[in-house]
Amino acid sequence: MPRIDYFTEANSVEAVNARMGEATDPRLREVMASLVRHLHDFVKEVGLTQAEWEVAIDFLTRTGQLCDAQRQEFILLSDTLGVSMLVDALAHRRPAGATENTVFGPFHVDGAPELPMGSCISLDGKGESCRYTGRVLDLDGQPIAGARIDVWSDNSDGFYDVQQPGQQPTWNNRGVFVTGPDGRYDFVGIKPVSYPIPDDGPVGHMLTRLGRHPWRPAHMHFLLTHPDYERIVTHLFVAGDDYLASDAVFGVKASLIVAYRPVSQGDTEWEAAADFVMVKPPSR
Amino acid sequence: MPRIDYFTEANSVEAVNARMGEATDPRLREVMASLVRHLHDFVKEVGLTQAEWEVAIDFLTRTGQLCDAQRQEFILLSDTLGVSMLVDALAHRRPAGATENTVFGPFHVDGAPELPMGSCISLDGKGESCRYTGRVLDLDGQPIAGARIDVWSDNSDGFYDVQQPGQQPTWNNRGVFVTGPDGRYDFVGIKPVSYPIPDDGPVGHMLTRLGRHPWRPAHMHFLLTHPDYERIVTHLFVAGDDYLASDAVFGVKASLIVAYRPVSQGDTEWEAAADFVMVKPPSR
Ligand SMILES: [Cu+2]
Ligand SMILES: [Fe+3]
Ligand SMILES: [Fe+3]
């Protein structure tokens, strides 16, 4: 009769991982084996108590139960623990000079109207107007024609249109612009304002217990796509914002902070200029 | 202006953990710092992709949403990944000779009737009868009087009474016995049968993907309490069961496997004998 190695504190990782069947998908096996090892190492390192384990079970349960079509509390948990930005970083190790990615966020909407360059996307008349200009370039500094620039921001009350249906005009502070041969873009929006992530659930409670706030620094979202280049999901952050150093979801990168300059003569109060540099997707 | 270390792949752990406020409870700080480190290490080690991250978010969300008063899918997840047994092992490092713990399981019910020694707890007349006998002892081999022994098992169809309300008699295969000065216990139940954990949810799907089955080897549950001794939560496992080496929740320990012996002359078909050894709680 073969000797059986039953589960013990010492062999816990091996005992669990040895159970995986031979036909298990190799990638799933790799991911699960690593997950079990790090999870058990964590439990052992801190000596997790049964009372703490119960708190964890309850936290995860409530986090799942708060999720619905409007709210994804597990993504919020991933965001606030830096996991979302880490996964994004691993997927987008770009060469120096290329525009960096940041979090996509939950407020993008497909199908925003495509507008001529120079159009204004702020439809509610609120906030401080700002002209956004710049170019879409390749790594050699050559303009990219046909780049599709999808932009969105909150209004001056700190809410996206989809958070206030009926209250904000549809497509308020959203638009799509397509570059011509010079790679230039040019549109008018507002100077966005900082806003808190939803903090009335388990994640908000966690942030409070950790002495953290739920605020994101003011930012304009950009999604750049082009058939020949890698998609860019990014923001422009407003230089000088109070929350740049403490973004609740760790989205800030130094290269994404832009100066908003007051305009003395012109039809907007501010202007912000930034070029975007796209790279070819990794060849397969 | 101080230089700010924004989140990067390289400093991700430090960036997240540095956010914790100075007033954070020291134990919470310790647990969260370790959790974030192991979580990020896992993501980096496997190079978790965005598609895999989406699968994980969806899995966790569905696991939370399946939980209700009858079903705790996150505990099932913890059980099947060996975390529950690990937490139990850390909390109960007992000296050699003491009875080992195992999982509590979801089917205990408070308030089962206290019965005289020798009573039969099987009320539905199903299954193969078994006499359980033994003693409750201290580490010196001295009998412990006044030990409260709460026992429960499935019936021969593999279900606990609470899983089949109206179908099984109330308190079927449950009872409480209190030892006298000789420390002996003696009751009649059935030889339990192996049963699967609930496998129609995300955890069952995970087990299938991992080439694992949902079965637990047959066992009789024991909960021993006494004012002067540490509580014991354990099972007796039926020697020879097909699933001893592959308990879906990793609950088997060699010391908990007992021989069920056929009875030639007597009023039961089987007999099982086991002593339990209680220890004093750690002094504070
Ligand atoms: Cu680890
Ligand atoms: Fe945003
Ligand atoms: Fe059980």
C-alpha cells in the first residue's frame, strides 16, 4: 500500500497542487500552482487567525454581492490594491518615447459621436473650458493619419454623463476625433475635476480602515486606436492636482501629467497640449 | 517640490503599501502589506494577462453572488484550495498524542439532543449500524469527566438531515453525549458514506477544470468541548474509503482514520473505537 502524504502545515502547497489532474491545461496549471503557493505563503507569513479568515470570507462575499450591471466592486478592489495597474503594466511594456497606458476605468461608452476637429464636447455649459491640442506620432516623430481619438471626462460636478442620466445631456464631455495627414487633433472640453471612486461599499470601508482616501486626480481620458498601431488607453492628468501623489487607483505616471495654461486671448479659459506616440503591436 | 515615486511595475508593492496611513491598526497593516506583496508577486510571476484577470474578476464575482443563507461558495473555495485546513493547522499546533483537528464543515447544528450513553442517533432506519466507543483522555492518559461530545454524520444516502428537511427526521444522525468519571463514550450511529461537496457552482467548475473530483471520504463528525480543555473539531474517517487520499477539502489526517470492524455477535453491524485526547488551552 503506497504511503500517502496527507495535508500538513509543512506540505500544504504541494498537497494542494499535487491534486491537479494530468490533463489540466498547462497554463491553468501554472497559474493555479503559483496562486496556491503565494496564497499559502501569505497565510503562513502572517499567521492568519480563524477570526481574520472569517473577516476575509465575509469581505469577499459582500464584495461579490454588491456587483451588478452598474457596479463592479471586485474591479474596484483590484484597482485600489494596484493589481489593475500592474496587469496593465505587464501587458504594455513599451519602448521609451511611446505614450504610457493607464487604467481604462468604468465610464467609457462605445459609440460616442465622431466630430470635426475644433468641436466642443462640453454640452452642459458647466466648468472651465479648455482647448486640447497636439499630434499623434510614431516613434520616429512622423505624424500618424487616421488615428481615432476617443475622449471622455467628468463634468465640473465630478460626474460622467452615464452617472447622471437625464441630468446631463447624452454624450456630455465625450467625442471621437480622427487625425488627418498632419496627425493633429484639436478639440474643446473642460478642465476636468478630481472625483472619488464609489466608496460606500466594502472597498470604501477598506480604504477608510487603511487611512486612504477614495479620490482620483482630475484627468481627461484618451483611447487611441489605429489599424497598424497598438491601442493606447490613457489619461492626461492636470498638473498641480491635489491627488496626483495619492490617486486611489495608482493610475498616475509622470509622463501623463500636463500643464493646463490659462488663455489670455481666445475662446477658452485654458489650454492643454500633448502629443501621443503610438507603437506597432508586437509581431507574432 | 518633493520627487514623487509613481506606481511602476518595479515598485508596485511599495507604492501600494506606502499609502497606508500612520494610524492604521498595526495588525491590519501587517496583514495587508503581506497580502499585497504576495498578490503582486503572483501576478508578476505568472505574467497574468488582461484576459486572465477578467476571468478572475468574473470568477470572484460569481462566487460571491452564489452565497446566501444556505450556501457559502467562498468557504468552499477556501476549503478546496487548502486554505481552511491551513488556517486550522496554524491555530491548533498540538503536542504529540493530542487529537488532531480537521475542518468543521457547514452541517453542524447547535442544540442537538443530549442523550444517555448507548443511545442510537440514526432515526431513519437507513444504513449499516455501527457502535462507537472510546474514552476522552488528557495527555497523561487520565479520563476526562464532563467532556461534551457532539456528533453528526450524513445518512446512508449521503445527506445530512438539514439538507433534506421534511425528508429526514429532525436530529437524524446527531446527538450530544457527556462523559462520566471514566471518560467513556458509547453510542450507536451508522457507518457513514462518502459524499460530494456542492459542485454546481464556480468552485465545482474550477475542480472540473483542474481534473479534481468533489468527493469527501466517509466520516463521522466530532466536536468535543470542556471548560478546562481546548475545543476539538474533528472527524473519524472510515479506513479503506476510496477518497481518503483525495478528500476534496484536504481534511484527512492519518491519526483520524479508524478501522470499522464487522460485528459477528451484537446489535450492530459494525463497531469503531477511538480515544480522544484533549489538551489545556494555551495560557495567556
Ligand atoms: Cu508570495
Ligand atoms: Fe475617470
Ligand atoms: Fe461532513
